[in-house]
Amino acid sequence: MKTRLSKTCLGISAAFLLCAAPAAAQDAVDVDAAKAGIVPSRDVAVGAYTGLFDGYNRGGLLGIQARYRLGLFEAGGFAEVGTEAFTHYAGFGATAGLAWRTSFGLRLAASGALGLHAYENVGARFLSADPGADGTTPFAGARVGASYIFGRRQNHVELGLMGVYEGDLTRSTVTTYYTQEDWFDDTPRAMTSTHTLGTHRFGALVTVGWTRDLF
């Protein structure tokens, strides 16, 4: 019985070593390729970005993004929030385009983007009871970026700059009804305002992230 059990354990151990050896060898090849400065055929990256933009007014935004590159082709997604004066928005979208990476770390990318913008308080003003308008619009846009990928291992820190254009595909006029008190006698007055949902947005951003090579 002990002999049979020993043979069984020995067989399992041998099978485990045979399976683990190719994986370990592949890991060693991947690390050696990364150290040699070979540009990987694939990589994945996640990161964040922040910067300034010009839409209804000038404002700032903060976002996160993820992407996957295969050769010269790249696809990904992003989510962001921004504020300008009294207007706020959230954006969600997907990207697809081209990316070129050099052996010394430079990365250039250009992609198209499709997504949705959700707006709040569009047209709200200082010292006014006008709440502005809320709504959602689809958008299309483009993103171009240049970054530097640090290090020669499989995992890297990446820093860069990105330019963004987003144009809402629909324009809608929203009528808002509200009550405004007179400044002199506090008499409430019924007021009406109209606001347009949808705009063009240009942005200049700084990006930071983590990239993993997939050889």
C-alpha cells in the first residue's frame, strides 16, 4: 500500500513539474525580452488623467481609462467627470485607433471616441434661482496622445500628454420654469428660461498610468 501511494505521489509530482517547466520558461523569455528593449506585440494599460477644457465655459476634468494594444491597433474605454462654472457633466465612452510604441519608451496614439455625456445645471448662473437644464447626449470625438513608458521590465509607469475633442451629436432646447425673488421687495416672480443641451469640448490633459507588456 505504501509503495503504491509513493508511486502515485511521485507521478503527480512529475506531472506538475512537466507542466510548470514550460510556463516558467515562458516567463523567463518574457522578462529577457523586456530587459532587451524589444517592443512587445501586445500590452494593457490603466491610468488616470486630469486637465483643462473649453466647453460651455472653461473648466477642469478628472478621468480614468483602460486600453489594450495589439500591434498598431488599440481599443479601450474611459469615464470622466468635469465642472465648468455652475455646470457639471459626466462622460463615458469607448475608443479605437492606432498606437505606435518605440523600443526606447516613446508612445504615440490617435483614436476615435464614442460615448454619452450626462449634464447637470446647464445654463445656471451666479445669484440666480435658475437651476439650468439636465440631460444626456451622445457624442463622438478624437483623442491624440504622446507618452513615455519608463523601464525595461514587464510592468511600467507611463506619463504623458493628451489632447481631446468631443462634440455632442444632438442639440436640444430645454425650457425651465422657476421662481425668482425680487432683490428690492422680495416679491416672488415666475420666470422662464431656455437652455441648449449639447456643445463642443476641447481639452489638454496630463496622463499617468501603469502598463504591462504581453509578449
